[in-house]
Amino acid sequence: MAAIVLLALTLTLALLVWGSREGLLNRFMDVSLGYVQQAGLPIWVVAKVDEQGRVMDRELFQKIKDMDFDIHPYRLVEWDQVSLPNTMDGKTPLWKAEHLPLKGWAISAHDPLWKGSRNPSTDTPSLPLKVALSQSLFQQYFQCVDYEKALTDKLPHFQKSQSTSDKLYCLANKPLWLEVNTRRGRELMSFSIHWINGRIPTMEELAFLFPISTFSALKEAKYSPELKYYPEAQGGTVQRIKILIFWQNEEEQTLRNNLANCLLAKNVDNAPRNQIVPKYPLPLEWVQQCTKHYNIPLQTSPEQLLKEPYLSIAESVEGHRFRYDNDYLTMLCETHDASCQPCENIVPAWKRFAKKGYATCEDKEATADMLTMIGGYQQAFVYTARDTLFKRLEDIKAVARTPEALPALSFHPYYKNALTRFAFIDKVMNLLNSTYSG
């Protein structure tokens, strides 16, 4: 049925405007294969697994770039890595679309999809908490009432928005709270939003785009227990709160219990009764929201003289700093630690990879290739101009690790189907052009 509709459309338009074949064909090309402004046509490729189990590692990726391909790989964001609150097995009441899961890709800041989704910025942090959202999909499937209910249950002192006729009223000039998976467990983080009008220009129905730098740091932090990556710092340094003391002149168990619950306290054997130890180090803002909710002052320095009851910080921890460039993650020691020897004390796995050339180790910082540490890319877009599409398709078929090796790339099944449809249209257009021009 789809082929018949396409044929009928082609015949009708071609009969009317056969004199402008090139413009019409370009339009069909854009509709069939997609088009990204200032980048061109995306060719969707898949890296084949070679005999050593490799996909698109650093060696193959560099080889492709050296062949002058404008290639931009991506990673699929799984629900257990980044998700809306109250997500289980990929499903959540916050996203009501049984046939269309909340799907996102992690991409580079240099990717045309990312650059085209937001206003350019010169002060973007290394590991940003930013997402680009498909406005059309969120308008259809995102549930503000369930979203705010979930945040009320999970966040201290969360204030609901005033409901309006706008279906996305809860996100108007506000961040999107997402759960990210760290070694400490699932943590709620707020992400600034850039709305993409309509749909994200890919053949899959994507709901969001996620920064690959932040995604890579989250993955690596899960494997390295001593790596103190706190996402809210966006690559910079920040302190989190490990232990607090609740001071009160009278024993008010209810108030203490409420405060402890808000601070995600865990039971610690033989700990003083007035000590509160969160399950994992908490952001200072989280602690402040809890004290605000229960109207308890927070002492941030010993010089402050406060009337009981109040809360004081007994122990904090400083996170590491990070840089990210070209799929290399650099970890820098705390500012006060002059010689922390990161490959010895924080990320010992990187020391092993340094011997193979995949990491570098210095006294105050260490750098590792994320294409090795968390695995190579499996899929990518190769962008090309319209007039070089067919040449590029042939060039891609010839990409191999060595002259004797099998081809390293194939086309995604969705893309192959789109090529077949476009080839059909092209043949019909050629037939009509030769008929009416003769």
C-alpha cells in the first residue's frame, strides 16, 4: 500500500513539474533519508564485530576520520542508566506510550544533531547536565501530574506548578529531573532543557538527546569505586555532605526521624544518637532543602552560633574534577591534594591500560580512552552532501581495518529500507524525465 501511495504521489508531482526534476528529487531524498541543517544527509552505519570482538574502537574510528568521513557515533541510553523517575523495566506512568518507549541517544557536543538542537555556547561545562527534548513527543506522552507526584515523594521541599492549558506546564522554564545510575545507586539530577520543535531528525522516534561526556563519566564511575564523580558539579569541583549532627535541647524523636528520612539516613551501628549519616554523600543543596522544609537552621561553619535545634555538618567530601575531549576522560585530583597519584589510588584499572597506550598517568591527573574503557561505538551517522550521497555509500562499503580484512561497516536495516524506497522513486523519476523530455 505504501509503495502504491508513493508511486501515485510521484506520478502526480512529476507530471506537473517534470521540468524541475532535480529540486523535486532533492525533496524526496530529504524526506526519505532525512536532512540535518548545515550538515547534510545522514547515512546510518553499523560497525560489524570483527574476529577479535571489536566494533568501532579508536583505531577504526580514526581510520574512518582519516578517510575524510564526517562521522558522528552515538550510544543508546538504556533506561537503567538514565530515566524518568519511577521507571521500572523501561516503563513508567510518567510516559504513556506503550508502543513508543522513552528512547534517547548520547551524542557528542560536536554532533550536528546536538549543535542544531541548541544555541551555541562558549562556556559549556565539561560534563553538562543538559538535554534536548522532542517537543512533539513530550506533548503527546509526558504526564505532568504523575511527574510532579513522583518528585513530591522523592525530593525535599518540592513545589508543584500551577496547572495550565499547556500540557507541559510542569517543565515551563524549569529543569527536567532524571534519575541517573551511579555506583552509589540511582540519584535524581536536574537537567536544563532545550526544546526541539517537532521531532529529532532521525529515522527512530527519539524523545531526547543526552551529552556523551556526562554519559561516559556516569558509566566509568560505576566501575571505579574510588572515583568521586558528582554530576551536579558538571565536571568542576564540589563538596558533598557525608555526616551531619542534629543538635536539640530536648529529645524530639519525631523531628529527628523526619529529618533523617529527608536526608536519606542509614543505620550505623554504635553511632551517636544525634548523628545522621546519609546512604551516600548528599549535595549541599539537598541538605539545605531538608532544613528549609523542617525549618531547622544549618550550621556551615563553627563560628556560627545557632539556637537549638539546628543541624551542623560534621564531615564533607570533595569530588574530583574532570575534562572530556574527543572521547578521552581526564580525572584531576582534589585541589588540596598535591600528589594523589590517581592511577595508583583512584582508578587503578587505568594503570593497566596505560601500558597498552589507552591511558596516561601523572601525579595529579589521569586520562583514559573511553572507547576502550566502556567499549567502542556500535552505530554512527556519516553526513554527506546530496550530490555525493551515492559515492559515499560506495566508499562506506569499502571501509576495512586492513586491505585484506572484511568490510568494517554496514548500513542500518532502517536505512537500507529507506534507500530502497528512494531508489524506486529515483527510477520512476528517471523514467518520467526521459519520457516527457523526449
